[in-house]
Amino acid sequence: MNKAPKKNHYLPRTYLKHFLLDNELFFYLKGKKFFESNLSLEQKIVSVKGRDGLNIIGFENHLYRIKADGVNVQDVEDFFQECGENFLNETIDQINSKEIGDRIDKKIKDKLCLFMASMRVRTPLFKWETDEIESSFFKHETKREIENMTNKDLKKMMNEGKETYTDKEVKTVRKIFIEKKYDLKFPNERFLKMAFSTIEKFYDIFNSMTMNIIRSRSDRYFITSDNPVVYFVPKNKVDVYNNPRSLISRYTEVLFPLTRNLGILLSRTETPEILKAGNRECSDLFNDNISLDSYNFLFSPLQMNSLKKFVEQYIPYPYKVTIK
């Protein structure tokens, strides 16, 4: 029996290799944990060489480990591989064979939407989002329950176990739950269950939108991140009916860097689905949004001055789940 892989690559090496430039890729350590570890600025910008170098990036240990009968890590890896890795190179070759203005075939669009859906849900960020939702609801309901209990009732409930708690300890516990000052940890099963159950939803939404593929200028490159599928409502369209994080607004835009030279733009504009020529403004739009919506890592074909700020100061992922 093969040993289950410890490293789970949420960014497939099949995908990352398309961002190599002159056989090199730079990754930026922008997460909070890297600022707390006292790494120097130079240590937070790392170069990897060739496809072998990709083995040490874009993974998290035991991210797909699951405790379920008849299911193992390799099954999860195989599932995500079937959602894009198996046909990614061929699809990119087909796009590269096209000229500016050529139509995007339905088969190509279907494959890209499936790959994008898988890349949306297989990452540590999606796990964090799933855990945040679970945690927020749990803390909200627990706070309401504790607020409706007297200290006497809470003490009685706490003392049903083997331990005996004092009035002071009960008041401390009450304050912790009401102020929500505690952390929760969730097993991978919750995140993976959500990933498996929503991948089709993301595929359907992406496929219902208008797809354009942008080919960048030869001197401009797209970057990617550990959250490569980014969606938002432009600031000038945000209102009470269209929140910034909406995926179903008629103003929603979805960005996904496919290679260092190809970027996918989804929108609900009624325009032809074609391969378009990109300009500097378009590259900046992609890279700015990919950078800001990243979690812990940025990946770039070359060192960029615009990315230095992410290792000079901690810039967190901009969205947080809250329940009032």
C-alpha cells in the first residue's frame, strides 16, 4: 500500500510551472506568521528554480487528511486532479494556438470553469473561510445562550462534569464566551465536505458568466497567489444591494491568472467570448486584486517593486466573517 502523501499541493505544480520565467519563480512570504517570525525582508522573497523547485511551494502538510472510512488523502488529490490538472496543459496549448479576436470554444470554457471552481475550494484560504463561518455561528449562538443564563445556572451546568468550579471561575468563563475571546479548531472533514459540495455551484456560476481570456503584452506578466480565484464588485458599483464580496451581482467580476501571459476575466456583460489583447492597465488590474486578496503567499515570474510592500508590512486578507 502506498503511503499517503504528507505534502498536499493546493496549487498544482502543473499550474505553477506556467508562471516560470527563465526557469525561475519568486514567491513572497506575506502572511502574519512570517512577520511574527522575525524574518528579514530578503528572507521573505524566495526564488525557486525549475519544476523541481515547485515541489517546495504551494502545499500544506496534511491539508487533505481525512478520517473517513474508504476515503484517504490520495482520493482527495485524485479528485482535484480530475477537475483540471489532467487537461490543463492541453487546454493552455489550445488557447496559445489562437489569435487575438478568436472565439473561446465551449469545451475550453467548460474545462476552465471546472478548473477555476476546483482552485477556488482546494486552498487553505477556503478552509480558513469555512472555519470562520463555523466559528462565527457557533460563537454567536453560544453567546446568546450564555447571556440568557444566570451565573447560578451556568455554574450548575459546568459542575455537571468531574470538575468543580468557583463563582469567580464561572464569571470568567461567562465573560470569555460573551466577548468571544476564544479560538476553535475544526477537522479537515468540514472544509473538504464544503469544498466537494460547492465545487459544482462555483462551476455553474462561472459557466453562466461571460468569459474573456486576456493575453498580456510580452513585457507584462500576471502573478498568482494561494487564492488565485478572485471575485468582487467594483467599488463604484457597491451599494446596499451589491456588496463588495458578492458573486451573484450583475456587476461581479472574476479574475483568474491562468499563466504568466494569460488571464481569465468573467463578467456579466454581454460581449463576445474571445481572446483579447491585454495592456498595462489590464495587467495591473489582475495583479493588484490577486495581491490584495492573497492569504499567505504571492507567486511571480520575476521580482516586482509593486509586491515589496507585502513583505515590508503585514497586509491581511481583506475579508472577515462577522455576525452581529
